[in-house]
Amino acid sequence: MREAQNSARPKDIWKGAKVLAIAIVAGAAIFILVALVINQVYGPFKPEWKEYRTWLGIVFFLLCGGALIIGKKRMLQKTNRAVSEGGSLVSRLQLYVQGLTKYLAACELPVALGCILFLLTGEFVFMAFSAVMTGNMLAQLPLKRRIAEMLQLNEGELMEIEK
């Protein structure tokens, strides 16, 4: 098992992280679009829940903020650990991918919940929050320059990712 991890190339880890992030963000975007279409065709499933929209909105807003804070904190913990421990480029990239996955998972929950609340109530504020969370996920896509900044890579290590 250890040999399989050490034989991974930095470029492969970066590409895998990119595919994972794009797949999660695309899934969220598709869920948002499907929820919009279903709501426009069939209307809200529980229109009587509109009277609770203020409380649902407050709780949902707090959930979105909490998810962003927790996700960002977990990601920074992993990247800071990767930078402080040093080690090989592969091990640092693997820690980065773990942090990125935790961030995306934390942001995915409010997106899904917002789509469900939108389907139930028909209130577009839930869809707006879901779109904002999806935008935050897009802002963390693993681009080479972002990885280089977060992991404090030098030119040689950056070239190794590009090979």
C-alpha cells in the first residue's frame, strides 16, 4: 500500500484533484438546474411551508456560514500541515487533496439542502444561497498557481507538477 502511494506522480495527483473538484461542482450545478426545472414545472411541493421561510432562511444562512468556516478551516489545517511538515511533493499534494475534499464536502451539504428547501417552498433565496456556495466551491478549484501559493512550492516543484 505504501509503495502505491509513493509511486504516484505529482501531475497525476493534481489531475485527480482537478477531476474530483470539477465533478463535485458540476454535480451541484446539475442539482441546482434540475431543482429549478422541477419547481417551475410542478411548483413547490409544500407551499404551506412558505410561512416559515424567515426561520428556515435564518437557519439555512447560519448553516451556509458554518459550512464555509468549517470547510475552510479544515482545508487550511491540511495545507498548513503539508507546508510545515515538508516532505515529498507527493505527500504534500495528498494532504492538499484531503483538505480540498473536506472543503468541497462541507460546501456540498448546504447546496443540496438549499435545493431541497427550494423544491419544498419555492423560495428563490434558498437557490441563491446554493448558487453562492457553488461559487465558493468553484473559487477553490485546484489550479496550479493556487496549489503553488497554498503549498509554497518552488519553481522546480511546480515544473514537476507540469511534467
